[in-house]
Amino acid sequence: MATRKKAPAEPAETVVACEHCRYFVPKDGRNECRRNPPTVAVDFEDGGVTSMFPLVDAGEWCGCWAPKLNS
Ligand code: SF4
């Protein structure tokens, strides 16, 4: 009696979102985008100047999204 072959598993759907992007870095309770170098940020309350990576929400995305690397 012939046996029926199992259907191949569906490939996992790639979700385009920051949390699945290679440039997404959760750090110290916030999510940074490391696609570009940090930029200058000014604290208008005390006039302090610093540099930082853009903060992003895990569910957002942009046109530079790229899948995470396997290595
Ligand atoms: S999708 Fe865009 S904004 Fe989000 S982590 Fe990737 S490069 Fe940064």
C-alpha cells in the first residue's frame, strides 16, 4: 500500500519589523537602530549635548530593513 507523502512545512513568514531587523539592538531597556552612526541629541531642558542612536519601537520598520544574519 502506498503511503502518502507529508506536505512540506510552510516557510516561516518574514515579518518586516524593527525587532526582526539586523540593525535592531535592545539595550538598557530601550531599542536602538544601528543602521547609521549616532547623531547629536540636545536636551532642551538643561542644554546638555550628547550623541545617541535613534530609538525605535519593536513593531516599526523603515525602508532600510534587512533580515538578521545567521552568524
Ligand atoms: S527597520 Fe529601519 S528603523 Fe528599524 S531597526 Fe531596521 S534599519 Fe532601523
